[in-house]
Amino acid sequence: MSAGLDKVRNLLGRSRSAQDEPRVRALPDPGESPVGELPLTPESRRIGEAERARIDAGLAAVAADGVDVDDLASISAGLDRELAAWLAARGADGHHDEVVERYAVAVGEHLHRHTDLAWEVVTDVFGTDLAVAAGDFVVVPSNLVAVRWMRRERAWVRQVVGHIVEVRSR
């Protein structure tokens, strides 16, 4: 039985041998900055004209897809349609970055309209992103959408975004 379990672990990649390479560090590389100088909380600034134009373009694109950003079921259905089409084409159309961008804007705008979170440009140890934030509570919608896109998740929007709305209701 142990040999069978070892075989399954090896197939799933959950077993490490002494010859394996060391694990990769998962935390961001602080670069030239000593770790003690990195901000403990995100730093942000108000969005400018370029970010407002980016948000407006994303909203126009999802509206053209028939998506209502005030309705999580509509956002979810639109994103799931796009994922299904992309999977059917086996990614041949190469437009997944644009899809992730516009649905990230839809998610962010929903959170902006239905919570105390506001659009901001946020910088932390992971980089600078368009986000919705209030104080040190930050949601980077592109991360929410991109990670689930890569994992081919469907029907997640209502649960995940709905939970944030519950937690951050105005």
C-alpha cells in the first residue's frame, strides 16, 4: 500500500526527494530596499485621467457585452461566457488579457458602487495596480479575475465579490 501511495504522491508532485531543487521564495524580492524599509501598509493616490479613461473603457466594453455592473449575476455570466469561448478556441484568439481587464473593471466598479471602497492607484511590495481601497483594505480586481481565469474557475463572482460587499457595505 505504501508503494501505491508514494506513486500517487510522485504523480501529483507532492513528494520531494533530496535531489529536488530548493523551493522558490514566494515573497516579493525587495530589490535594493532593506526589508525594514518596505511599507507595512499600501500607499495610494487618487486616480488620474489615464486611470479614469481605463475604467470608462472597461465599463463600455462590458456594457457592449450586455453586462450590468450593478448585478453580480450579470458580471458572472458575462465572464463565464468569455471563459467558455476562450477555452473552446483553446486560447487561439489571444484576447484573454483584454477580457481579464474589462471584467476586473466590472468587479472593481461594482465594489466601488456598493461598498465604501474607492478607485485608487495602490502601490505595495507587489507593485502598482488599479485597485479599490479604503484605508489599508485593498482589493486589486485584476488579481481576483486573473487568478481565477488561470484556474479556469466559473461561477465565482457572486460568492467572492458578494462576500466583499457584505464585509464592506456602506
